[in-house]
Amino acid sequence: MVAPSRDDRSVDALVKSKAVLDVLAELGPSTAKTISERTGEPVSSTYRLLDNLVAVGWVERGINRGEYRLGIDCVRIGGQIESRLDIQQIARRTFRAHHGQFGIWGLFVRRRLRTVCIETRTRETLQSYAQLVGNSLPLSMSAPSHVLTAWLPPARYEQLLEHYAYTNELGGTFSTMRATAMGQARHIRECGFTYDVGQTMAGSVTISVPVFNHAGEIQAAIALSGLSRSLEPELACLVDGQPATASAQDMVRLVQTAGREVSQGLGYSGDHLGLNS
């Protein structure tokens, strides 16, 4: 039997190290025993791997005794990679892959209290539609706006609501607005999508879903606009958890697929926080 070469051993060590890093990225701070169970490596080998990864700064000891977590060097590399990812380019590829679909694809981001479209794609037969790029919408209206706020961390969402109320001089109505907005955001997260009629694009239906970065943070919203208003009652049924036609379900799945593809392009590997598979 031929002994493994030095190159083979080096590759094997890299594969095992990657498996450890994958576990820590997925589970967060974990013990050597947990990592061993997830990777299928003996505990003794796992400890040796962890010691080596700690030595190069890719792993560090956690706050709790016996736990390990991703090291600052590893996190910094991830951040540098993400900063080089062009979300518009990723979205452009995704939109191109689904260009046969009737409607206008849009990529939206939040700019303070406004939602701005930064990328679109449409079928040639729809070029007569006004392009959405550069369109700015209030954060209080439109499906992309609601998506961009629904997945914000609770504390950040609270700050945003307070700022919005102050800017718009809502004063005494803030508590009512807050309760309504928080309930709406919770429902959107449960559904995994939302829609509007005539707000993103006049006279038509728009379906929107979230885009997440590698850390699972809301990064943008994908939307498909220019859809027939006949979809509205069926989408309302889906939002309310009632039976809907296959065409409405397929349309929502299509937009969810596009959102998932752009998120994966940004390094997100989660379950898309409730979006249907």
C-alpha cells in the first residue's frame, strides 16, 4: 500500500479544517465534542485541528469554557470578500436567467427613509414601461419597502419607526402606528413575501422578497412588477394562509427563487428565513 504523499496530507488537512470552519459558521460557538460529531472526526483529531486553527487566527476560544468560535481573521476575510461582491451584478445575472417571465424585475435597497431601485431587467416587449431604476419610494409604502424593514433587527426597526414618526410629525399617533407596523412586519416574515397593488408600479401588482448577505442580514429586496391585477385576490389568499391557485403560488415561488439565488451569490447559506423551498 502506497503511503499518502505530503501533498495528499496537506489537502486532507485543508478539507478537515474547512469542515470545522463550516460547523462554526453554521452553529456559532461550539465545543470540540459537537464539532467532532458534526464532522465525523475523532475528538482527539478535532482538538489538534482546533489548536492549529487557533494558532493561525482562524478560530478563537469562545466566552464559555470549552467552546470555540470563528476567529477575527476568518471573519475579516469574509467581510473583505463580501465587500467585493457586486450585488447589482449578481442580481443582473439572476434577472437574466428569468428574463422570459412577464414583468419587470427590480433590485431595491434602503436609503434612510426611502427605498431606491438600483437595478432592473425586463422583457423587450415591456420596454414601453417606465424603467424603475432611480425610483425612490417612501419607506412606509410599497412591497420592497415593507420587505426591507420587516427583516431588520428589532432594535433597529424601533429606531427607524421613531425616526419616521418624528420626521412626519406623527406625535400622538406613534403608538398606534408602531403596533400596526410591528404586526405587519411579523406577518411578512411569516409569509416570506409581500405584495402591493399600484404602489411600486402604477396599475399593476408587485411581489417582493428579501435578499440576505453572508451574515444573514437583510441587504436588499427583489421585486417582480408589472403583474396582472387579477393576481391580487389570489395573493391575498396566500398571505391569509388560504388556498390559492397554482399560478399565484408559482409566481411567488419564482420571486422567492430569484431572491434565494441573489442571497446565495452574497454568501448566504441559511434557509432564507421562512421562504418556501
